[in-house]
Amino acid sequence: MVLDRMLGWAALGLILALACSGAIRQLYTNNETTVVVPVSQRASSINEECVAAAALARVLPTTLSNEATAFLAARADAPRSPPISALPQAEGAAFTRGILAAFCGPSAERHREALVASDSETTIAGVPVVRSTPKLGVALDGTPSAAGPTAMDETAVILYIHGGAYIAGSALGMAHTYAPLSAATGIKVVSVEYRLAPEHPFPAGLDDVTAVYRALLESHAPSRIAVAGDSAGGGLAAALLLRAASDGLPQPGAAVLVSPWTVLNSSRADTHATLKCVDPLISVDTLTTAGKWYASGSDLGVDDPLVSPAFGDFSAASAAASEAGRKPPAVLILVGTRELLLSDSAILARQMRRGGLEVELSVYDGMWHVWATGAQGTLGLPEAVEGVQEAAAFILKHLGPPPS
Ligand SMILES: *[C@@H]1O[C@H](CO)[C@@H](O)[C@H](O)[C@H]1NC(C)=O
Ligand SMILES: *[C@@H]1O[C@H](CO)[C@@H](O)[C@H](O)[C@H]1NC(C)=O
């Protein structure tokens, strides 16, 4: 049946590459799983449309690291994932979850081993979370380093929201996304096991994240909280700023969004069309299908500003901060030029600035979706290390030193 056939393809290295480029790269260095499928046999219609554009995408800038060049060169010839829209909803979700868990799991484990001192699954405000504390005095590959933070700042916390297109991923299974940030800052992480679509569409995930944020405000000053997330988790982090404002909660001190997915209506984002043959990982089919499932819980659908926060009004967030005599939250957005979601960051940054937030939009030439989450941080992608270090420096700068 269709799913079996698709899983068969997946076993051959036909991947639904959502968020784990480190693991994906490994596939291409493992002879058993490396496979190049002729263009005519590729599963996704995107590939047929993209034959001509793929030639252009093979031309890489000379400024990229050797590691990034090797990754992009390998992906140029790699088949894309089959469309999940062709499957019944439950099978599409199971397929996505299985692939993400299979390919991110090993990377998450390596990062836990290298960078996490202790972690545990628990609940906060009834929501499952992972609490994780970093190893101290280590570089991002886990080796001892005098440059790594030497003490943990107990007054601070990073509320982390994992990616997975709102339909897949788990806190521990995506530990590679927060462990590097935690180790580079010396700040503990609470990663939210929020409910996923299609079983739990909007606003379930945002409700869970908000409940955990609200609880963290009881034990931490808002200025000591950084909110961070990648991909769908970056979208949820942006939506949390809007939700906090409307719920009368204080704003966090800083937010870091890595390759955030903030426009769930692809007809409103330029690069969802123009980069569809360039993005080495993400397909429009995944965005459209998963986005529809998540947004089905809102009367406004994909255009709901809490679903697509790139169209949200952030002025209440900055007003709430000024009324409390605080600076508006500082936001760092990291995005690459080879991702479908480049427009999501461009639109969100302008919209947040219109609302009075302080935003840094940091665009990395040639990079792909969530390259900077640490998926390759300990596997030697220099651009990932740079991205994690930039995010860590931003958090440390805006949270400032612990109160004495
Ligand atoms: C990888 O696979 C190719 C094709 O089967 C084979 O020729 C080659 O020797 C293999 N390389 C390694 C390192 O196993
Ligand atoms: C997406 O946005 C377009 C343009 O604003 C709008 O016409 C369309 O109805 C939206 N799509 C959905 C599914 O809401």
C-alpha cells in the first residue's frame, strides 16, 4: 500500500527532511543508505518541475564552508520526500513523525551526551516538558574549553519550542536544537512537549506553551526568560509574544527564532514560490498540508495572526513592556537564503519593528532550514557553530548578568 511503499523509499534515504540536517548529512556519508534516484523516478512532482532550476541551484557561492558546500552538493541530487497530501491524515502524520524521529533521534542523543549535564521529563502547569541543564566549560563539540560558560545562571531560563511542522517532533527527540544553545549560554532549558496537530490543532500547542511560560513567570523575573524556537517552534515563539500581550502577561527579555515558520498561507510569502526548487529540505506540500491541519482549529484558518504571526500586531507587546518600565523584548531572527521560509523571516521582522519591537534579522548566505539549531553544530558545520554562538551572545546580551 501507499504508506508501505513510501516507507520503503524512506529506508532508501528518501527523506522528509524537516529539521535534522545533521542526521541527513550522515545519510550521505553512509554508503548503505546513500542513493541517487534518477530524475524520472523521483517521487515528488516538485522534482519534475525543478529539473531546470536544479541546475541553477547547483551553482554554489564560493564563500560557504567546505562542509556546507558538500551538504548542498549532495542534496542537489537527492530525491525529495513524497507529498504527504497524497496520504490520509493519520498516515501522513505518522509518516512525518516516524521520519523525523528516525533521522533526528541519533543527532539528539549525540548532543545530549556531549552537551547536557542532566535532563528529566516532568510537567509544568500540567504540560509535559523536559528540563535540561548544560555541561559547563565545553565547546559546542562537547570537548573541554575555557571559552565555554563556567557557571550556570540559576536566575535565567530558556523556554525552548521544538520544530516539526506543528505535526511532529518531541522535546527530547529534538535535544540537538536546544542543547548547544544551553551549553553556549550556561542557561538551563525548559523544552515544551506541546500537543501536535492534526489530533490537536491550533490553539492546543500555543495554549501549552503559554501555560508553561505563565508558570515560569512565577519562578523567574520576565527579564530573565528567553524564549527560543526553530521552524514551527519559532512561529510558536512569535505567537507567544502576541498571546502574552493579550493575556496581560509580561514580555520575556529576549526571543531567538531560528528559521521560523510564520506564514502558513503560502500565497502570502514570496519565497514559498521562488525558492521551491532551491530549498534542499522542505517542500511546499509539507507546508501546505501540515499548515492546513494545524490551522483547522481557527475560524480564521491560516490567516489567523496567532497561526501566522508574521501578520500579527506586536504593538501591544511593546506597549506592555513600556508600561512596566521595561524595554520591549529583543528579538533575533536567524534565517538562510536557501530556505522556502526566507520570506517568513523578512515579513515577520518588518511587522515586529512596526509594532515597536527591537529586531535583528540575521541572514546567512547559502544556508538551509534550521542549519543553526546545532543539527550540525557538533558535526563540524562552521556556519551552524556561528549561528548558535550568535544566538547565545544575543541572549546573554539582552538578559544581562544575573541580579546581584
Ligand atoms: C560504496 O558503494 C559503492 C557502490 O555500491 C561501492 O562501489 C563502493 O566501494 C562503496 N564504498 C565504500 C566505502 O564502501
Ligand atoms: C491565503 O491568502 C490569500 C491572499 O490573501 C487569500 O485569498 C486566501 O483565501 C488565503 N488562503 C487561505 C487558505 O485562507
